Amino acid sequence: MHRDPASRPTLLVAASTFPAEPGDGTPGFVLDLALALADDHRVVVVAPMTKGAATHQRIGDVEVRRYHYFPSRWRDLADGAIVDNLRAKPVRWLQVPFFFASMAIALRREAARSRPDVALLHWIIPQGAVGKLVLGSLPRVVTTLGGDLYALRHPVLQRVKRAVIRSAASITCMSTDMAAELRKLGARDEQVHIVPMGVDTAPIAAAVAREQRTPGRVLFVGRLVEKKGATVLLDALERMREQPAEVVVVGDGPLRGALEARAGSAVSFVGARSKDGLAAEYAQAGIALYPSVPAANGDRDGLPVALLEAMSAGCAIVASAVPGIVDVVEDGVNGLLVAPGDADALAAAVDRLLADPALASRLGAAAQETAAAYTVEAVGDRYRTLIAGALGR
């Protein structure tokens, strides 16, 4: 039940990845959390302009205000993951100073307009850094999702991260490994909280009830960038003894062209999917793969929301044994774990599940049970506690 608006604190949310519309295929974890927190906060989101978005809109009880940072013809820095976009097309660095300046102006303007009581800043850099610069003494909860923590290792950026962390009321992260990284940057134990992004289970549950699962259908969901390991997936396909019914890759990114050219007709590349479309893909798949690897620039996954979504759909999981993933997937209990980058091991694990549907079914059921702890509602409750703490309540 919603509280009286006059009694609700105002929460200013800043993020660089945010859907133009609900379910448009852009990762929606920031929006899902904002909607959950709108039950007892007035929530205002500040995000960069992206294709198809409105400058000012309401999504449910969440107010969204977007800033223009570059001429629309060339503006694409924040269309997807910023670090990956810069690596794929270095000329995008020209947009960076305009992006930071525009964000600073937008956050300062919104702070004066809406007079927030507390801020939730997704990513240490850029939002955390800009928020520290322009939001003054406003209490801040900062979230790191992986790329901002593991990459961006230049000494100057490390100093920026330390300053953001020291000044935050709380820092949330996806995994125990990320918590350790935060402590190396000076975070105090009481500041650090492991709170993965939550799963919106309603569309997934509806799709599972509606769709027919194909046991031999293999699914990969993720940005087509180095750290997601799609290249390892293609290597593994060449080594499999069993024949999958179908292999489907959901997602887009700078590696898509090269991956499609190499895979040919053996793999269906379907691009990004809407929230309902993605839920249908999970419900139809028997096996979901997350072959994450550390990227050359140091970037790596925290705990992919897509992994938790596949688990909530009851898919049998095969994933890399990397920090974050090993916090929720236990080998042989609710999924199978393989060494990152090991295509032979990935192929053998998929072969094992294709040859033993009963095992795949058992692991999928256990995965679904595990994922119940990672719903948007459960995660929202944990953020409410942190926000209340930042407010001194």
C-alpha cells in the first residue's frame, strides 16, 4: 500500500542504463528497483537521453527526467554499457566530457527542483563520482555492478573511487568478491552490503505457465561483449558430442557481427528482447549458459541478472565458476559450474545435461528454488533498510 505522498521521503536515483520504455529490451533492473521503492518513496530518476526516450515521463509512480549530452546524430555513449562502448569505438571518448558535464547539470538542477532527502546512485563511476561533486551533503547509497569496480583501474580513477566510497552512507555490490574489492578501496565493513539486483518474476512465471519447454533448447542471454563469454560458447559448440535442439543467443553488442559470421546457421542470434519476449525465451529453454570470463581490460561480471532470471524460470544452468556466480550456483546442486574460458568443460557439461534430461530437470527445479530469494520485492526490502539508515531512521 502506498503511503501518503506528503509523508514519503524523496529518493533521487541516478543511472546511466535505463529503459526508454518498460520492457523495451534495455536491462530494466534499475527501473524495477525504482518501481519497488516507489511504494514508500517519491522516486525521481535522472538518466541520459537514449534512442526512443522522452525527456520527461512517468513510468508507474516513478518520475523520469533525461538529459541531452551530445547531438542526437552521434549520441550513443550510454546506449548499452559505457565501458564496452568506449572499447568498441574509441571515438566515443569525445562524448565523455559532455556526458559528465550534462549529468552534473542535470543532477544539480533536479536536486534544486525536487529537494530529495536521499540519493541512490548506480555505478561508482560515473554517477557516484558526479553525485559526490554536485549533491553536497545529501546522503548517498552507491551501487556497484561490476564494470565500474573491476575495470577503470587508472590510478586517478582509483582515487576517485576511494573518495566516492568514503563519502557514501552505504555501498551495495553483487558478490562477496566485489565486497572484498570495495574493502581494498577503503570501504568500511559496516558500509558494504551484498545486494544483487532483483528479478521481476511476474512475466517469467506467466511465460512458464504459457510456453512449452524444449529440453534440448540451449539459451545464452547477455551483452555480446568479451566478459560474457559468447566466444567460449561457440568454441564449445564445436566440441559437443550431443546435438542441441536449438541454440539461441539473446542480446546485442559490439561482438555480434563477428560472432554471427563465425556461427553461421548453427546459432540463432535474435538480438535484444522485450521483457515479455525474454521471459518467453527462458520458459522455452531447457538449458541456459553463462560462460563468463575476465575481460582483457579487467572487467568481469558481478552477478548477472540474466542468470537469476533463467534460474527463476527453472532452466538448467551451466555457468563459469567465477566470483559472483559461485555465490548462488553450487555445482551439481542447482547448476553445473565449469572453469572460465574452458570450452571443453563447457561442452562436456552441456553434453551431460542433453544426455540426462532428468538431471537437467532436477537442477532446474533447484535453481528455481534458489532464485526465490532474489526477487525485486526481496531486494527492494533490503534497499529500504539501507535508505532508511542513510536518512538516520
